[in-house]
Amino acid sequence: MHEILSPQEMGEADRLAAEAGGAGSYPLMLNAGAAVVAELLTRFADAAGYDVLCGPGNNGGDGYVIARLLHERGLAVRLWRQEVPPAGTDGARAADECPLEARPLDRFAPEPGWAVVDALFGAGLSKPVEGPYAEALEKAATAKAPVIAVDLPSGVAGDSGRVLGTTLTADLTVTFFRKKPGHLLFPGRKLCGETVVADVGIPAAVLQTIRPTCRENTPALWQTLLPRPERDTHKYKRGHVAVFSGPPTATGAARLAARGAARIGAGAVTVLSPAAALAVNAMHLTAIMLHRVEEEAELAAFIERRHPAAFVIGPGFGVGATARLFTEIVLHPASGTAAAHLVLDADAVTAFAEVPDRLFAAAGVSRATLVLTPHEGEFARLFPDLAEDALLSKLERARQAAVRAHAVLVLKGADTVIAAPDGRAAINTDATPYLATAGSGDVLAGMIAGLLGQGMPGFEAACAAVHLHAEAGRRVGPGLIAEDLPERLPEVLCACLGEEK
Ligand SMILES: NC(=O)C1=CN([C@@H]2O[C@H](COP(=O)(O)OP(=O)(O)OC[C@H]3O[C@@H](n4cnc5c(N)ncnc54)[C@H](OP(=O)(O)O)[C@@H]3O)[C@@H](O)[C@H]2O)[C@@H](O)CC1
Ligand SMILES: Nc1ncnc2c1ncn2[C@@H]1O[C@H](COP(=O)(O)OP(=O)(O)O)[C@@H](O)[C@H]1O
Ligand SMILES: [K+]
């Protein structure tokens, strides 16, 4: 159930199911209508009546089925429409089979105590919602009527969650077969209210033909790859992670990342510090080691002697040439030295703003996995054209950036998207807004490096870290500060690994 289908893939699912069933697509519409009615009767059973707003396509077709089924149950129903579905379509058939008289949509006036069924537009939204359609949605919103949206709140784009023209906030959205990006990406996620996925009789086997590449970020994606230490392991086998520290006044971010790496199971973690910051770092580190690295030769020597499995560069590091130099050294260690994976975050992302191609070229020929963890602002510095393209969804931006950068891309935010250069993508859905606090991204960068260092593949490591970070944040809740996150990881990991204490 965790596959996420684009509206095009959903159309394909519909087509394949209709072919396989032999009875066309109309039975799916009947099932869709029945599924919405079942939800209405569970959650909005005490409504005085139901106003069903029907659009000109198959979303409207679902609306006619819903209106008929409610009417057959003896409930009070009013049907509102602007245009009739074109002859020969499922929508037209549903309209024909609906005995209710249709009222003109521009006369729609919500009644106190009535619920609104929004069946104007769903997957076929093709232009901004305007005119009488927009006015009807605005009236429902102004009346604060309970709203159930069919497939999507009308006006929300299924591929991106963006609003085209006008929309409304639903209390409940019932979608069919699988969620679409618009249910999970903001603002769509907020506008959907709660989203329920209903079975309309499309067999799961159609997914073998469609082969969707986007998933909701649940443990099913990566749980089996979460590292568990062998009984005869030793600390360096559990992955040695090195985190670059910034100057004396900006060392905390690196320590947060280091703590994230350690708590997620890296066997050894070293903070690499410029000379001037060694004293301040030393005052705050215990299990985590400290090593002076300020110059190219010191870094090369550290790599050659200690063979770290993964690095973090960026948190509190500064945006200068050193960030670029160290990044390039890590991606291309001296020949014969094993490549270490790299998480590039924060200042190190910004350091490549003027020369992003240098980073992408280095990643393209590196033996290591590069994971980029920008928030939207940092993303725009590395990928200005993608950030400015209003037609691209957050999912599409992350995907294109991953291909261009030859990197796993973690595009952070309330709806973090993780994308791999091979086209796989995941959308995270369980983060708490309490994570929006300084330093929480630093912890995440360290967590990703900690998993990479333990041998987890890049895409899965990033997905797992994003989920575990969100779960740790959820457990802390109000009052969360970044320091809390690593400390919650033992309990979160225990639950995820199914280990008893
Ligand atoms: N796939 C499945 O498995 C199943 C799908 N099902 C249902 O089908 C729905 C998709 O149906 P759909 O493709 O007919 O699209 P829909 O959303 O009704 O819109 C198309 C119509 O609206 C028009 N139009 C668009 N935007 C507009 C605007 N802003 N302002 C004015 N007009 C606008 C558009 O005009 P056009 O673009 O042609 O100019 C066209 O006439 C899906 O959401 C689900 O509810 C279920 O029955 C069960 C199984
Ligand atoms: N509204 C939100 N809901 C859920 N998670 C959020 C929200 N805002 C930010 N986050 C998460 O919090 C972290 C913030 O990271 P970042 O922006 O890099 O901050 P910092 O640099 O201060 O560590 C990211 O993991 C991001 O996905
Ligand atoms: K709708």
C-alpha cells in the first residue's frame, strides 16, 4: 500500500483494471462512490443532509454515484452542477442513473448542519479553478461546512500538491487504490485533511506492469537493511564516521551531527577540528574522538591512517574554499585508499553555489556515495533552475537534482523527499513540526553518515535516517531541541529492530 502513483500512473492502473475485469471502468466508479458513502456514513452520519458538488468529468461521475446512493438510503441530498459530463463517458452514465434533479452550481448555498461532498475535480484538474466552481468552493469554506473530498480537494494538483486557482480544506479525502504525490506534498497534504485510501477493485498486480518508483517512506522500504552488529564485531567494523568541525564559535553543529552518527550505531566517531577549535571541542566530547584537521595534508593523512567509512561536511563549517577542497578530497582520496561516503549538508552545500558543476562532476566519478541534504533555501543555491521552475513538484525537483548531482538527494522540510539517481524516490510523511528547530538537520546529516558508515546503501540509509529522525522528534514532541534527538534513538531503534532491552 505504500506505492505512490502519479496521476498518469493512476490512469494506467484504471485502464489495466478495466481491461482485466472485462466490464470496463464503470464498476470502478461505482465502487469509488460506494467507498465514499461508507466513509460519509461512518464519519458524517449526523449531518442534516449532503450537498454533492459534481464536476464535468469522472470525479463528478463519482459524485453522481454518491448522491444516488445517499438518496437511496433516504437521506437528504442536493446535487449541484455547472456542466454535464460528455455523452459516452462513465460520468455521463452515472449522471443518467442518478434520479436527483441537478441544481445550478452558481446557486449553491450551504445549509447549516449539512456536509459538502466535493466531487468537482480530481485527477483530471487541468487548469486553475475559477468562476462558479471557485465560488462554490469558497462558499463551502466560508460556511465552515464539513467537507469530504472525492480523490482530492478540487484545485489541488495530484502530481504536486500545489493549488491551481482556488481550493478548500477538506476534513476527509477519500482517494482510490493508492495515494498520489498531491496527498503527501504540502500544501496538498494539509488541504486533504485526513486521507483514506479506498479499495475500488483495482488488483495490486497492475503495479507489476506500472512499476511505480515512488513510495511513502515507511520502514518496509529499508527495515531489512538496517545494520545489526554481528556478535563478533568490533568498533571499526561498525563504521568509523568523521565529522568536520567549524571554527571555535561554530562547533556545536558538528558535535550534533557526530552525536547523531554515534547514536545510530557507528562504532567510532571522530570530530575533525581546526586547531583553534580543538579546545572548545575537547571540552564537550567524551566518547566521540577529536583529531586536528585543518589542512589538505592532515586530511589525507587521516584518511590513509584511519580509513573512515563516512564523512559529514557542512554543519557549522563555513562556506569558503576549504569546504570545496575537503569535499573533493573525500570524494577522491589518494589512489589505493578506500573511498568513504560523504554527507554534504548546510554550509558545504552553499560553498558550491557558484560552482555546482564542480561538485556534480566530482560525484560523477567518485567511488563513494554522495548524499546531499539541502533544505529548500540551500537547494535553490545548487539547483536554481529547478527551484524556479513553477511546473516542477518537490518530488520532481528532488529527482532531477539527484540525477544531475549523481547523488542521493534529501530535500528537507515538512514533506522531506528522498531521491536516488536511479529514479527511486520516497516521501516522508510522519515528521513533526517540532523538528523545525535549529540543529535538527545537523543531527539528521550525522544519522545518515552513521548508517552509510555501517554499510547501508545510500538511498535506504537516507530514507531510514529521515524516518528515524522524524520518529525521535515525534517522541520528544513539544519542547524539542536538537540535542534531544540523538538521545531518543536507542528507543526508536529498539522498536524498529524489534529488539528487547
Ligand atoms: N482512475 C481511477 O481508477 C478511477 C477514477 N475515478 C475518478 O475519476 C476522476 C478522474 O476523472 P477525469 O479524468 O475525468 O478527471 P476530473 O477530475 O473529473 O476532471 C476532468 C474534467 O474537468 C475539467 N476540468 C479540469 N480542470 C478544470 C477547471 N479548473 N475548471 C473547469 N473544468 C476543469 C476537464 O476539462 P478539460 O481538461 O477536458 O478541458 C474535464 O472535463 C478521479 O479523480 C476519480 O474521482 C473513480 O471513478 C474510480 C476509479
Ligand atoms: N514543519 C516541519 N515539519 C516536520 N519537519 C520539519 C519541519 N520543518 C523542518 N523540519 C525538519 O527539520 C530539519 C531541519 O533541518 P535544517 O533546515 O537543515 O535545520 P538546521 O540547519 O538548523 O539543522 C529537517 O530534517 C527538516 O525536514
Ligand atoms: K474533488
